[in-house]
Amino acid sequence: MRFTVSQSSLLKALSVVAKGMGTNSTLPLLSGIYIKAEEGTLEFQTNNLTITIRHRIPANVEEGGETVVSGKMLTSIVKTLDDAAVTFDGGERTISISCEKSSFRLNTLNPADWPAFPEYSLGDATELPSELLSDMVDKVYKVTSRETTRPILQGILLTASDNTIRLVATDSYRLAVCDASAETGEGEFRTIVPGPVFHDVLSMPNLEERISIGTTDSQVVFNFGNTTFISSKIEGNFPDYRQLLPSSCNTSVRIDVEGFSAALRRVSVVAVSNASVRFDIDADGKLMRLSASSPDQGESTELLPVEVDGQSLSIALNYHYVFDCVNAVTDKKELVLELQSNMQPGIFKTNGKVNYLYMLMPVRM
């Protein structure tokens, strides 16, 4: 095989398929990148047994063929090259790579051993705006569980129907729900996507304006432009989160996001051994008092002016989890905190192009 491609185009292609590279040293083939050259097109594939990615780019192909090279080594080489034409030659046991005054010779693996790209027939599919979906995933991604004992909580529930997109994630300590209006087509689309997969797909540098998402019995398939990204699907029933949401609240607090973020950052400095921050709502004085304490470090207090509807109330929350909420709404000016009691969850809300709800279990005061 022999082909020439620009360094910038090649580097971008490698970054697209990188998330599918395996790290299991017992299967060195899967830590490689499969390259196929034919009729003016280069095809790249990676496969780690859970994720399979295929990406195609145009190239000047003089002689077709296929090979498998170390993904880590190839990426390291291409990153160091000048933005110029890169020529590949060989591929059976070794391949030569040259770019201006630089040249390399890499050992290759047998492409005949590479697993065939999965054949699939979509049972259900939808097409959604990528930028909007990416914004929504960023708001719920950190709420997915990192524990492997309940894999269903590692996923993000995606529903698209009646021109409404909704994403839901929970790790059993907190719940994030966001929805937005967008054209979703006919019928209802519903699936559970692994959180890291959803985040990785929507962080890709070649994302198009719209992305197609479909499902098979065991897979979630993403298609955009010249890229196909296939992941194993999470099986099981997502928790019925609607039952957890209260129908009313006793106290509603309107908070300035920027001021709240700065105050919480200052108060939490002393919360070294205890991540709890106490929220005391003074309905009459229109104030919210944030306080934290640590036996080893001391105490901290901050007062914030707020608008309060309802009664005075106190609650303690894990400040790490509150920060995840605040960081998800930095584009907003105002955040609403709804409380029922110090023993029931606190709910943060914002409305706009993307409506966001973040429910957090309290900690003992």
C-alpha cells in the first residue's frame, strides 16, 4: 500500500478513533489502528471490544491495501510532524512513514486478524442537533455513577419525542434532568447510553451539525459525517425518577449564580475532612447563610442576599455535588433552590433554552 495525506487531516482522524483503542496488553492487536486505503479514501478503525469506531477521510492513494499499526506510536509520531504531506509505504510487516526530512519505519500487525466491523440493522433511530445535545450531556454527565455494581446508573437515559429531548442521570445520591425543544421526528426514541460514551462522542472534533443515534438489540450506533461510533448498550430498566420529584416545596430561593459560586468556593476551603456545607435560609431577612466547619481547620461563614418565597429553613449539602450543579449552569444568571425540609432533597433549577433540574440528597447537620 502507498498513500499520501496531510498531517493535519491525519492527526484529526487519529484523534477521532483514539477513544476506541484498547489498553489490554494481552490483546496487542486491539491497541492498534486498522488502516485501509482504497480509491482516494483512507479508512481508520479502532476496537476495544466495547467500542468500535470507523472514520474515513480523503487521501491520495497510489496503491491500496490494509495494515494495523500501534495507535499510540502512530499518534505520537504524527503529532511531532510539520503540517505537510505525509507518505505511507508498505504495510505487510513494516510500514515507512515520511514527511519532509523526517522518516520512520514501524512494525505492523496482520490485518487479517482484525475483527470485522460490526454489521447492524437499526431497530429504532433519531436525528438530533449536535450542539444542543452536547450542551445537555455536559450538564448531566458528572451525575452518572462510577461504581460498576449497578451498571444501569452508569448510563444516561435519552428520550426524544414530541419535539422534546430529555436526558436523565443519577448515581442514587443525586439526580440531574435536562430537557430542550428540538425537532425529534415521529414516534418516541428511548435508550440508555453509557455516560463516558455519550460524552466522548459529543466531544469529537469532527462533529457535524446533526447526529444520528440508533439502537440494535445490544448496541447504540452514532453516525455523523464520515464517522460511525458503535458502543455496547446498557441493559436494564432505568429508575423511575419521576416518583422522586416532589410536587411542591415549602421554600423557594432565587440565587445569583456568580455570587453563589464565589461564596461557596470560599466557605468550602475549611471543609477538608467534612464536605458538608450548611444552608440557612432566612425568609424574613432575605438572606442565605452558608457555613462549614472542620475539627482540624476551623469554621467559615458567608452571607448572601437572596429572594425567598416561603418559610425559613436549613439544610446541609455535599459541596462537591453542589459545585457540579453550579458548574453546569455558569451560562445562567440565576438559580432557584427549592426545599421541603432538612431531611428531604434540595432541588436546584434553571430555565431557558435548556431546562435543568438537579436534585441532591441532604447530609446530616
